[in-house]
Amino acid sequence: MFPDFDFDVIQRSVGYLFKEGMTFTVTLTLMAMTGGIVFGTLLAMMRLSHFKPLALIAGGYVNLMRSIPLLLVIFWFYFLVPWIGGWLIGAAEPIQVGAFLSSVITFMMFEAAYYCEIMRAGIQSIPGGQVGAGYALGLNYWQTMGQIVLPQAFRNMLPILLTQTIILFQDTSLVYVLSITDFLGAASKVAQRDGRLIEMYTFVAVVYFIVSYALSLLVRRLQVKLAVPGR
């Protein structure tokens, strides 16, 4: 079908692609997932708070992030955060943030909006009587959430959280626009150097498919394992 398809260029570059590119992609995914879940959980608790200003602030943030393309957010943080940081510390020049730190902050804050809605649904799936029981034991709102509600909600939402993380893994390829050597960026460098665009981009697509599909199968098995009998 492709008589000129060069498999050798893939074989020569596979070490570089995984050592440099995939290492960065996985690192960014794990950091963004961790920060996003922590920040998203706080946002979910704020959204469910009876203190209206707190709920409005969290709701506004979530709606804003979910309404803006991720690519635009990446550019916005990369170019604007250094100026904001310089303004906050009173510096005459923008602070040096760097592409890596900008990408980590961007993905954490962007994904937090999606993790927030997942956690909010998980919290709301817990019977209200358990919240009342926490209050009856003398716990405040944050203690009730942290010690009673969140552990159960997290268990219920774990498969969906991991599914969102798979989407995050795919979305990290957008850091390519900042000239960061992620998996796609590394493949692009090889493709431009050797003039083998079809080979490299086909290989990238196959790797993303294999990784994402394998992880989705694991999530499906986990979902069955965590399912509560009788529901």
C-alpha cells in the first residue's frame, strides 16, 4: 500500500521518542492529574458549599475553563502569566516562567474544572443522611467532606477520573505548539530532519491508540471490580 514507507526511520528513532518524548508526556500527565484532582476536589467542595459567594466563584471558574479551548488557555498562560507574575512582585520585567512550568500550571488549572464536575457528581451520589450524621457527630462541613463523603465519592468516581486522565494524556500533545519535546514534538523533529512525516506521524498515532485503548480496558475492568452488587 505504501511502497516507500520507511520502517527503518522508526527503528532508529524509537529510543529517542520514548526516552525524551514519552517521558515528558507521562510526567506532564501525572503532574497535571495529581494537581487537577486536588484542585478540582476543592472546587467541587466550594461549588457545593452553602456559602453562596464561594459557590459562585467556583462555578464561574469552572464554567470559564470549560468554555475556552485548551489551546487558547495554553497560549494565554504562556504569554500572560510572566507579566502577571512580574506585576505581582513589582518587577519591571516579566518573570521567567518557562514552557515546562507554564504547561504544568495550564493543564492543572484546566483539568481541575473537569475533575471538579466529576467529583461534584460523586459527592452528590452519597446519601445526604451521611452528611447529617457527620454534623451530628460534631464535625464541620470540611471535616464531614474529608472524613466521610470524599472517600466514598472518590471510590465511586475513580473509573471516570481515570477516563478523564486518558483524555488528558492525549491532550498533552498540544504542548507541541510551545516547541516542547513531548512525544509528538519529538516525532515531529525526527520527521522534519529526515523528511519522513508519514512514517513518524503514523507511528505516533499507533502508539497513542495502543496506550489509550489499553488504559481504557483497564478502566473498564476496574469499573466492574468496583461496582456495588445489587445496583
